[in-house]
Amino acid sequence: MTESARTMAASSRVEAILHVSPRPVTAATLRSTADLSDKELRAALSELETRYSPESSGIVLRNVAGGYQLATNPACAEAVERFREEARPAPLSSAAHEVLSCVLYLGPLTRGAVSAVRGVNSDAVVRNLLDRGLLAEVGTDQESPGSPALLAVTDDFLAATGAVSRDDFPALDSLVGPEELARVRERLGSADENTDGSAGEDTISEQSPESA
Amino acid sequence: MIEESRSRSLSDFTVELDVYSGPYEWLLALIMRDEVEIFEVPLRELVSLYLSNRDPERRDTLERDTDFAGSAAALVLLKSRTLSPAAEPEAEGDEGEALTPEQLAEKLARYLKIKRGAEHLRERFRENAGFHPSGHVLRARLGKLKINQGRLVGTARRAFSRLTEPPVRHLGPITVTLQDLADLIRSSLARGPVSYEELTRDMDRLNSAVAFAAALSLASEGHLKLSQSEPLGPLTFEVAESAS
């Protein structure tokens, strides 16, 4: 078998495996199931990337959730959804995005900790996200009373956000600039000074972040 | 909370909100099923929509107004409950405690970052919404069934987890025993049959409940006979024949 023919056969095997898998397949699994070396797998994936280029194909190769996945091109989404006679799931609410953000950046977290960060009860939102498979209970917090469940984001979440892993998101500290944080502190300081009778005191009552 | 009958007269009332567009009745149903977040629904806008659509000449205006007021009040209650602080103070650590300005600033800064993260996630979800995986779910074969241990544990935990304990703080310290109330019933019966209402007239709810439990206990031991002429009618205690 020539090198070219062998690469073709390798890409075909990878393509077939990805085609039948409903979930992203890791490189290790592809290597072992398609009987490929590292180099052969890289060449096969490179060929598939070219073959399934978003500019020329209705199918695209995605690298998400720690693996590879064949999926329809978003440009064809409308036709696919019409064919399957199913509407795209309703977009998540702002509250759901906040809960996911909490768990992604601060997780694994308990429901109580999520609620504490957001300042409002988040149980209903968490339940909805568990039902959607975007969050999962991955253990328990043994140090808290009642050992509440710990929540973490799932591979479905990574696939839905087009992320390879949790590291594929901007760092939490980079999301808000130091100037903006300084403004928050400044505003808090001025609010404290303007409060009758509270100026000069070293504590103020807690309030919901959402009310701020 | 939101009864079906309440919104029947509003079947032709449709709403146009950012989070939902369609019949008002469906909006109520979606809220009750947690498919629409109540705190995403602008209640003030909802009321304005109703008022702008209100036709005072209709024959059923009063009924519609009443139904809308009822359902809107229920939504206000639901929203206020949803927005109440989480009922897990232990897990939150600093709940209810006064925060220093520095602590509050830290908390707000963290929330601000989380909120920005949420905005970033919204964009990521939007960009990746159109991908449909090739999605061929393989049928499980005997002996080849792969069980996701994490999901199995999660399901089992949900199935066997204890329900939240009801709050009992309002009961205050329990200062009465079943034995105390059993003695009281016995001494009252020495003067003849006595009704439950008469026995518990000056008691608070806790004592009344314990008195009832004591009476059931005495009845099961054969010391007491309970009689009630009709369902939910007056309950009378008398000494059981076997005991006398």
C-alpha cells in the first residue's frame, strides 16, 4: 500500500467512526479503533478537515469536548431543522447563562454556592440545566451539612459552546477590566459615604448583586 | 396557584414579550413548568399589555379583569418567592451577615465577572447553535451495554435523596410530652366524656396536636374510646368499656 493510499484508507476509517458516533470521539479512541499511529491520525484528520471544509461541505469536522465530531454545517441548519420537523431548542435564559458561568469558572459548586454567587435562588434554573444535560452532578461536598451534590459542566455543554475543554474559555479575571472594577469600588465607597448615619461605619448590609 | 379556570376568560389575550410571544394562558403554563423563567417575565409590561388590550365594552370585562388580577397576583407572588434569597444559609457561609465594603466590593466584582462570563457563553451558544451531530445512536447489545457511572450515580441520588425538611423554627421549643397530655386526658375523663374541642380550647397548636396524638395512643392501648358522629364532626373521648 502506498503512503497516499494508506492515508486515504486511514481517513476513511476515521470518517466512518465519526459518522456513527453520536458524541465526540477522543484522539486516543480514534487511534485504537482505527488502528492508527499518531502521525497517521493527524494526517487523516487533516484530510478530513479539508474534505469537510465549511466553505464547500454540508458536513463539518468539529474539535469539541475533547474529541472530534462530524456535524452538519450551521449554514444548512434551517434546511436540516425543516427536514427533521423539529425546532431548535429555545435559547437559554440569562439566568441559565449565569448559572453555567458560575459552574464553569468556579465549579464544581453546590446549588447553594451558585445561589450565593448570584444572590438569588437558582434551584429551578439548575434543574432545567440538568434536564438539558448541560450540567451534571459529579460528586458531593462532604464538608457541607447534608453533603450536597456538586455540579459541573458536561461534555454536552462543551460541544454546545464549541469548546475543546474548560480551558477554551477566557480567564475569569480577564472578563472585567481593572478600570471597571475600580469604578464598582468607587461607587460602593460613595454610596457608603452618602448613606445617612452609615458614613464612617465599617460594615454595610449585604445586598443582592443583581440589585446593584 | 394559577388555576386553569382563572384564565379561561383570557383565552384570546396574547402577549408580545422579549422572552415569549403567544397566548397568555400558555405563558402561565410554561412558567409553571419552569420552561420560562418567571424572573425573565416583565410583570409591569404584562400588566401594561393587558390594560392596552382591555375593552371596557365587553360583556365579560369584569370577569376578565378578575381573572387577570388573580393570575397576575399569583405571578407576583411566584416571582417574589423566586427572587428570595436561597434557603441554604449554611452553604453560603456569609448569608445574613453584615459585609464590610471591601467584602461587598469583592462579591460584586466576582458577580460582575460571572455576568460577563454569562454574556460570553450566550455568544458561544449562539455561534454553535446550528451544528447537528451526525447522531447515530447505536443500539445497546446484550453484554455490551455501557453504563455511564456518573449518570447512574446522579440518577440514584436523585431517586433516593431525602426531600427537604420542612422548616420547624416557627414551632419554638417543645415543652410538652405525650405523657403529660395523656395524663390530662385521663384526669378529664374521670369527670365523664369530654370533647376534643373542649379539651384543647386553651391550648396552642402544638399542644393540640400532641393531645390528639396522646388520645390516639390511649385509644390504641384500649384505655379510650373515640367517637365521631359524622366525618369532620366533633370528636368525643370517653373511657373504653374494657378499661372501666
